Amino acid sequence: MAAARPTALQTYSRTAARSARLVLGEYSTSFSLACRMLDAASAAHIANIYALVRLADEVVDGVASQAGLNPQAVGDCLDELQAQTALALQRGYSTNLVVHAFALTARETGITEKLTDPFFASMRADLSVHRHSEQSLREYIYGSAEVVGLMCLQVFRAMPSAPAETPAQAQLAERAARSLGAAFQKVNFLRDLATDSRQLERVYFPGIDPEHFTEARKRELVADIETDLAHARAGLPYLAPTAARAVRMAHDLFARLNRQLDKAPAEQLLTARISVSAPRKALIAARVLATGHRWRAPDPEPNPGPAGQAPHVAQLPLSGGPHAA
């Protein structure tokens, strides 16, 4: 019996998902690599989330202004994207392929405007806030990164192999997801210190003068990131094995980048963009594949403290389909 032809909506949705995978592959080899650790359906959901996040990020980080839009028009573009997203969450359809793909994932996994609204609020802050206070930075990181971790957690909870959670375990898993998002964002802030301050005129860390960045301040920031990474590792037991493996892959890539930032002189962060080499990424991937989701420190690391966005990698034997390391 011949297979039924896909409906027009199925074809459109499949095309939307392909567009999201294209965005992911173009902008982040690190998250592309982590997604290859997932089953195809979950990898597609993560790509759909990443694509919307990247689309909004590009609006505020220079693409719209390079197209000739003034600041007011850039803000209008972000407002339009948020409105498109809200409508798509209600309708299950959008004329914007990336938004359509995100809405399919959101409706299937339970992502609501409770998470998308803080995200767009943080993106909007990038258009007007040039120096953060401690409070505004906490709010910004929650909206720009922690809610993205919570979106991904929704995908992982929808996996057939996801373990049952007690209320206490659910809280721990959510704390871990937020901590991982926060760690990724802070690593990006530290790595992109020069670009953010000189090209985008933004200083995210309170009290920092990028032109006089000290080794002592850098060590404080690295230690804070280590604490977030430690909290994130504590959430691995509450994920399905394939999800834990993908999360560990992303964790280990950014942990490696954080160690490289720690080793680099503070002044070097103002003249060079530190990154994880392709061979090192491949080594990390191989180690994760060999050991599964069981975490162990790959190199001696400092005590993380008390709990509290590369070359083609398709040749790696990876199964399946958040500022890159």
C-alpha cells in the first residue's frame, strides 16, 4: 500500500524544521555537536528553540542596524517578532518559518509565554541598557539564558525515556537548567568582553572597566561560572540518558572554554577571541560518547564552591539529528 502523501501543512512544517536546523548549523558548531547526541525528534526541538533565540539575538546584535534600520526600527522589528511568536503559540502556525518551527515545539512540549516573554524582555534591554547593575544583570541573564535552559528542559521532560520526577527533583532539575544557561551566558560575556564593549557599547558585568580589566576580576568571574557549572552537573541524574549525554557535551565544551579563559592573561581578552579548537571539540565528543552521561572532570579543576552561541563534524560517529564555544 502506497504511503499517504504529506499534507501541505506537514510539508510546510518539515520545511520550517529544516530552516531551524540550518540556523543552528550556521551559527553554533558546539550546540550542533551536542544535538547530535539526541534522538532525532528531540534534536529537532532543540534546533527549533535555538533558531528563534538566534533570530532575536541577531536583531539586537547588529544585523538590523547593518541593514540600515535606525534604533527605533530595530526595536519595532523585535516587537514584531515577539508578536509573531505569541500568535504562533496560539495558532500553531506562522508565516515566519523559524517562528512556525518554534511554535510547533512549544505547543508539543508545554513552552508558554511565561518563558518567551522574559526572553524578549532581555533582548529588548540590549537596545537600551549599556551598563548593568547587579539586579538588572540577574534579570537579563534569567531572560536571555536561564529561560532557554528551561525551554530545553521541557523538551527533555517530553522524551519517552524521561524519568519520573518528585516535586523536589523537578525543582533541582530546573535549578540545574537555569544554572547551565547562566554559565553559558557568562562565558560568552567574558569571552566577548572586547566586542561587546567596543562594537556594541555594552558592559554586562557590573563594575567592570573593559579597558582596565584585571586578573583578579577575571578570576572572580571564572569562579562564579564554575559554581554555575557545578549546579548544572547536579541535574544530570534527572534527565533521560540521551538528554544527559547531550547536556554533558554542551557543559564540557563550555567548561573547557572557561578553563581557557582562566589561563589566558586578562589583557588578552581585549585583543583576542578565545575559542575551543576543533580537535579539542572532537576529543570532548569522543569522551562523552565513551562514558555516556556519567560526569567526571576531564582535567584537574579548581573547587567549584558550595552548591547554591568549527569545522564540519559530520564525520564523527554521533547519533541523532544554546553563543558557541
